[in-house]
Amino acid sequence: MAPEPSQLGPSAMEGRGFYNRNSALQASGISLLLPIWASVCQTVACAGEPLVIVDYASSQGRNSMAPMRMAIEELRRRTGHEAPIEVIHTDLPSNDFPSLFNALQDDESSYMAGLANVFPAAIGRSYFQPLLPSGRVHLGWNTFSVQWMSRNTGDVPDQIMAGLSRIASVANAVKSQLALDWDRFLEARSSEMRIGAKLLTAFTARLDDVSGWEWLTGELWAAVEDQVRAGLLSPQEQRHLTIPIGFRSLDEVKAPFSARGQFAGLELERTELLKIPDPFWPDYENSKDRTLLGQRHADLTRAWAAPTLSGLMDPGRNRSALMDDLFARFAVRVAANPCQHEPYMVVAVLTKRR
């Protein structure tokens, strides 16, 4: 039997470098964040001691290269061109860390290229607990992870993504878990940060009742329903396939800071909602190639969703074959109904005050 949803949290992204090759949407969002990150790096408190940058939820590293290089260069403009800098990447124990280290060594965009006195390392543990000694971190970077809840709050019978359910009891459970996880994340980061340290975190969010994920995950849920009709999955298994992702509003991101202006010694310096550009739509508008659009979305979605969905299936099944079938059906559905995918993202900049 598949494990109970309450026992399961998010899984690491699809391995063997697949996520590195299929994370264009995340890269599109990061491109919006780089000017904000540059300002963070230029204003963070830093002295002569070895500087520590932490890349929280790094996955396989490709989307970390530009922000890490920017941070190194901005810090060295202020502290000296040979200042020693540690870059620590963190993710779940099941993360594909070999692809991360291969990218650091071999990728032409690696932040290590042409730089000396830069020391990368990795930690395989959940960030819902402190990962480093107290007062260690100068700069923190975190993108596209805090929408994942630390655990699944229960089966969702009307959607594949928990945060899109229209069932009141499900929505309330997701909202409560998101609030608890946000507090835990902030408390853990604050314990690691030095006075004057800064953290940028950005994750998919919602504007009122709209997240921008309704069309794409609706087609994925319809592909699961196709599998049920084909006898590949039972209705009970369908209900189990719940991705533990929710969507906070701007007000919910600000909520821990509303009473005293700070939370766990952190001050919310900046927060705003952005819309992520669809990385595939310009090519589609030029080529009108629906098949290519469908395959690109299928590969991108598989990169972040397949490990979690596979883990929710009965271990006695051929999970790999079921994932192949699911994302083939999904690609066909997207190709038949092409839409622009522009989800919302919230960015928050936090400063350690005490």
C-alpha cells in the first residue's frame, strides 16, 4: 500500500541532471530577482572575516550559478578581490548532489570559473531546522521551494496540487500548514544569520484566489483522470496523488511581522508580488509548434513533480512506467489546449536585526 499522505513531505527534484535541463520557468523567475539580489548583496553587512553565502534548496545547481557569482563579485568589490568566500548549498538528502558538483566543475556558467578562494560545500537536510551554527551566515538565497509544505495535509479529491483545492476543509488545512512552515523556516534561518545578514526568498504565490497554476495543473489532473479511465490507476490511488504545494498571499507572507515589525529577530525589508514570464510562449508564438510546447511543459513539470507523485504510488507498481504514461498524456493535453503559463511569485528580503 502507498504510505499515508501525512507521512510524506516533498521529494527532491528529478535526478540525473533532469531538473537542471528542465527548469526554464524557474530560471525565468530568477531573472526578475537578480536586480533585487544585487541590491541585497551591495547593502548587506560584511567585514573582514571569511564570508558565508548559503544557497537554500539548491537542487542541482544550474539556476544557482548566476546569483552566486553575482554575490561573490558584489561582496568582493567591498572586501577585496581575494576575500575567501564559502558557498554552502543545501537540499533534501535525496537531492541529486552529484549533478550539482558536476555543474560546479564543468558547467561553463559555473560561479567557480576563473575565481580563486571560493569554497563550495553541501548539506543534505531539511531547512525546517537550523542547518548551520548560530551567527554563521552573511547572505542567504532561496527560490522556488517554500511553496512546498513540510508534509502533506491529506488526500485532495478535486485537484493534484493541495493549494488549488476548492474544498473548504482542505484549503483551511493547507493555510494552517503554510503558516506553520513559514514560521519554522524563518526561525531556522534567523538562528543561522549574523547580525546585519540578509536573506532573499522567493516562491510561487497567489493574488487573491489566483495563482497562475490553474491551467497547467488542471491539465495534469485531467491526465491522471485519463489514467483512471484507462484502468491504470484506481480512484483511491487518484485521491492519493496530492502534491504538497500551497500558495501564500502577500498578507500571509507579512503576517508574522505585523505585530511588532519583526519576527524571530528578522525584519521584512521588502516584499512584492511578481508574475513570471512564460519561457516557452515566445517560441510557440513564432513556430505554432503545439507538440514542442506540450513536450516542454511536460518535461518541466516532470522535473519538479514526478518524484513526489511516484512516492505516493503503491511501491508494487511500475512507477517509472506510470510516470512515462502520465506525462505523455499531459504533453498531449497541453498541445491540444495551449495557453500562456505565467504564475505569480512573491519575493521577500529579510534582514537580521537582533
